[in-house]
Amino acid sequence: MSQSSDLESKLTALQQAATLKERAKTKKAFSRLLNYEADLMSGADHPVLIAVQTFADVAADFYRVPRIKVFYANNELGVQWNGLTRAAFDNWIGFDPDMLQKAAAKYGTHFAENVIAHEIGHHVVDRLGFAGIPRIANEAIADYLAGIFAGSKGLDPNGFAQFLAEQPPDGKDYPHGPERHALYLAGYRTAAEYTFQNFQAVIDDPRFNLRLALCQVVERYC
Ligand SMILES: [Zn+2]
């Protein structure tokens, strides 16, 4: 069996086993947030969120996913560092504009775009059929996809890469900082090298086997 088909069958098994369980867990975790819909919407006219929505539209267009609406959310609603998303269930992403602005001041002007690309990466993970994979693998792929977006759009990768490298070991939901840094830059270099116009071009490019690349990421964390 080739390395590729071996990984494919492992992935299929993982998807079948994990999807229902993972979805039930995620649904429970987000049920609290559903009650805050009104609060989320009330912050949507914040200037930072308007800018974030513009980036989100560009990223959604790049990935050819439906428009993803940006909402205000804070720590109480579940934002710990940058953004949160419930990709499997809806087309929205929550951000705390003040937190994002502060981080952008520290990590550079393209930091926010990269955070958005990471969050939208979770939506793309679902649409690629990886919805049921463990959270840590989902995060790894989102970092990689953020790199693909940043490389294709010619964004400055340094601030976000630094942010990722500085993340302390989490040991559960996220790969270690240096690994996240490496995944993001791997996506960035690939996209910059092949100059993709949109994500479909990444998928279609015969020089680059995206699915195999993603399967390898998943395998590392499962
Ligand atoms: Zn994430």
C-alpha cells in the first residue's frame, strides 16, 4: 500500500469514528454561545470589526467558501486569544476587537489578517471533509491554511509566525509553538513558491498534492 493510500484509509477511519462524537461535544460547547447571539450582533459596527469583515470577505473569496460574518465576542463568550469559530455549524467568526488591536500593535499590521485566515481555515477544514478530526489536528491544518492564504496574498508572515512560535505548550488542543510556526511557514512558502490565485488553484495544482500534505499533518497529530 502506498504512503498516500495508507494515510487516506487511516483518515477515513478517523473521520468515521470521530465525526459524531466530536460534533456532539462541539455542539454542547457552543450551545451557551447561541444565547449570546444578540450581544455578538450588537458589536458588529466596531471599526476594527468592520476592517476584520473586509479581510474575512477577501479570505472567504480566496477559499471559495460562503461569506463568513464577523461578530463581536469577548473572553466571557469564549475568545481566549484571538478569535473563535463554530465552523461546523454556522458561518460566523467571533473576535474581541480590543484584544485583536492590541495584538496587532505588538505583532504587526498583517497580524489580524493572519488570525482571520486561521479562523476561516477551520471552516475550510470542515468543507474539505476533515470535520471529525481531533481538535489538535484541526488547529494544525488551520495554521497551515493561514500560511497558504498569507503566501498567496503576499502578507508579511513574520508577526504571525512570531506569535505562533511564542505560544506556550498546551499539550492538548494545540501543537507546540515551534510546530505551529513551522506549519504556518510551510504553507506560506508553498503558496509563495507556486503563486496561487485562489484555493481551488491550490487543490487543482498537479505539482502540489494538497490532500496528501493535509493527511500528513493529520497523521502527525492522531
Ligand atoms: Zn484555531
